[in-house]
Amino acid sequence: MAEVRGFRAEDVPAMTEIWNRVVRDGEAFPQTEEMSEAEAAEFFAGQSFTAVAEDGGEVLGLYILHPNNIGRCGHIANASYAVKYGVRGKGVGEALVRHSLEKGAEKGFRILQFNAVVCSNVYAIQLYEKLGFKKLGRIPGGFRKDGGKYEDIFIFIHEL
């Protein structure tokens, strides 16, 4: 079973590879540009918290946690998760999401909000609903896929 812990500098190469694969696939993250290891190290260090799921010294996935907004809405967190190909469906994502809920509360956030869960990401949606997230709404055509096709996205929240 994977252990979830704060990331370390030596994790960055594996984290960058996992993150960039999700970006490259264009199915879940809003980002369109991959990061170099140096950019990724700065990006991951700049979050409220960044964690990895590790098993036997291998990084299997990661998450970032940060404010969703500023000021009067700064108590609402946002997170992104990425799991390495080949280990999906084995509980790594669930371990990451559960850890982020605990860490979010520990960091003083009151709500975890996902702004853009792509409707075709059925495994993520099933996991979020299993863990008690509430679906607030659907944004028609909110996610632009490669090739110019648009797909609906959901907004989810979880009170911490």
C-alpha cells in the first residue's frame, strides 16, 4: 500500500514525469504546457502543500493543494491529483484524495473545491462521490480538448 507524504527534492523528476503525462494526454488538467524539472520544482514548492504517494521508493502519484481564491474566499482550497500510468485503479488516487482532505483541514481550509472535473473522467467522479464530495453544477463546454472539441465539466465541493 502506498504511503502519502510531503514531497522531497529527489521526488521531483518522477513527479514531473507523472504531471507532464497528464498534461500531454489533455483529458483532465487545464494546463497545456509541460514543465521542465526546474519549473516543476518551483511550482510544487509554491503550493500550500504538495504530496506524493510512494511505495517501495517509487513515486506512484502526487497532489497539490492551494487556495482556490484570495482574501474573503481564501478559506476554500483547490487540489489537483495525478497518478502514474500502470498503477491506476489500485487505490493510489483514493489515498491521495483522503490525505488532501486531512491536510486541507490541517492547513485551515474549510472547503475543498474542484473547479473543472471533466465529465468523461468517470473514475475520478466515482471516487469523489464515494468520499462525500457534492456535485454543485455542470458547465457546458467548459473544457477544451485537443482538436477543438469541448466537453462539459462539473464543480465539486467537500466541507473539511
